[in-house]
Amino acid sequence: MSWYTSPWGACRWQFISGDLSVNAVWPWLRRFVPAPQRLGRREWLYACIGVWLGIVGTEWAARTLLGVSAPWFIAPMGASAVLLFAVPASPLAQPWPIVGGNMLAALIGVLVAQWLGHSGLAAAVALALTIGFMVKLRCVHPPGGAVALTAVLGGDAVARLGLEFVLAPVALDSVLLVLIGLVFNTALRRRYPHRQPEQLSLQHTHDLTPNERVGVQPGDLDAILAGRGELLDIDKDDLREIVQQVEQRAYQRRFGTIRCADIMSRDIYEVTPHTPMGEVWQLLQQHHIKAVPVVRGDGVLLGIVSLHDCVASHAAGPGGTPQIVFDSRRAVGEIMTSEVICATPQQGLAELVALFSDAGRHHLPVLDAQRRVVGMLTQSDMLAALFRSGLEQAL
């Protein structure tokens, strides 16, 4: 973007030429308008309650342990509490940045104060060094900047503590705040410490999941983020998950008319928990299918049994390996898989692709609102639907 074509450059040019107008200035001024917050009412309420509990609990515990003869609580903990309870998914709000970042800032601040004295110049040096070491030690925490300034400009009470200031109150306050945050966020079922679960291959190989092989890959984000060269307040795995969900939403919009009910098999075979394995084996072989749902008398799903279940028992042999057995008289209820990933008739094609590709499933029972089996969806059904959709798009 050239000097003239930039918003600020255009404003300056029109000012020089005497043609400055509201229409010329407004695009530049709009940059200062606050962006709308995407925080829901419930999360907003949780943030307020969490900050209150965190500050009250930390201040009370620190005052009880340290007494009031020396500083027992420092103001930067308020900023740490905002991050911890309002944006717990932020990389800046994780336990290591809070505890490690605050302690590092306190240590650097105390050492710089002892070296350069308690002046504005010393405070600036302490803050600059703090940021540099935070980046290297992967503990960037903005409130740590305030901790460094407190260590330099905190007055006689802080100066008398010296290096003890690092442990009490900084380390103590930080640890107490994180402990309260752990309890609070866990009680609300928030994932804290925030970490994306690792998606391991079902075959225990290093290959990416099928969905990731054709979508946004970690290397793609690494290259873009390295090119930007700036710190973003979002975890890389969270960013990749958001991009994948956006892709799925766009895909759903493109193929949104195709639902599970349109492509599932409705005339399906079912067995009960008391069905002998011999009958199940004969059913699978006769009809060339790989799995059947196990249901109650009213059709409610209890589990699923597959070819693999028929030949591999759940009893471990020597060394923890499964015993390869086949007992035709054994009841299906003893070997079926009870935790079944299922679909609903109204699910779109994009959601179903993710269930098959990433979860490694070959067949999904389709359930109604009462958890009764109304159909079965297989990889063959999905492949045919995707081929047909692509063919229609090409035509």
C-alpha cells in the first residue's frame, strides 16, 4: 500500500490540498472504534464471579500466611485474574505464564533495582528485559510487566524485601490464584489448563487423520504465523480447530441439502443381547455386512457388534494381548461395544464426513430422539453420496 492509498496518507494529502472532509477522515477514525465483544452472557457472568472469588481467596490466603507486616498482595494479580477467569483459553492465561511470568518479572525487577536504583530508567530497563526473557522462556504474561514495575517502583516496603519479593508475595499470590482458577474452571467444565487433546492415529502411526490430510495442516499454520512474525493471543491448535470448523460450515452450506436420512440404509438387521455369537456370525456372512446394532425389545440401542468382536474376546491373554477365540454359544451382550458413536437423521453430510474420517468408523447407527435405531450409515453410503454430489457440481 502506497503513502497516498493508505487511509492516513489520503487524509494528509487532502488536508494539504485543502480538500479535507468527513468522508476522508472517517475511514481512519473507524479504526479506533472498539470491536464488539463475542463474550456470551453466561461467560460474562462466570468471569465476574471467577475474578471475585480469585481475588478474595488469594488475598485472604496470602494475608493469613504472611500477615500484614510486609506486602502480602500486589495489584498486578488483578490483571492476572482477568486473564485467568475471563479468557482462560488464552495462551497468556495458562499456569506457566502466570506463575513463571510473574516470578521472572519480579526477579528481573529486583535485580535491576539493586543495580540501577529505583528510577524511571531502571523501570524501563526491567520491563524490556522482562519481555525479552518471557518470550524466550515461553511465559509471556502481560501483568508481569506491572510486576516488574512494582519491583522497581514499589517503595521502601518492596525494596526491603529484596529477593524475598520474588517468593512472597509474587510466587505465593500467583500459585494461589492459579489453584483457585483450576478449581473454578474445572467446576464449570472448562478445559483448563487449556490444551487441545492430541489426535492420535487409530493405527498408532504418525500419519495425520484423513480429514487433516486434505484440510488445513499444522505446517500450513506454522508457515503463515512465522511469516506474520507477531504474537497472537490464541493457541495454534485452537486456531486450526476454528479454521476446520469454518471449512466444515462452508462445506455444509455447499452440500447442505444432503442429510443422513437421505443416504442411510433403513432396512437393517438387528440382534438382542441374548443372541448367540453363532447366529450373529451367520447373519454377517450371509448378508455381507460388517456390523449389526444390538437393541432392546423396543428398539433402543444398547451397543454394536462387528466381525472383529466375533473373533476377538475382551479377555486379555498372556502379556495383555487379546485372546483370539470363537464361541458360537456365547451371548452377544458379553462382547458387544457399548459406547457407540451414533448419528441422527438430520445431520448434514459435512458432519458425517468428520465422524467417519477422524473417528475411524466404518458404520454408524442412526438413532431417533428416543434412541431407537432407525437406520445404519456405512462408508459405502458416504462414498456414493460424495461421488454423486461432486458429479452434480461438475455438471
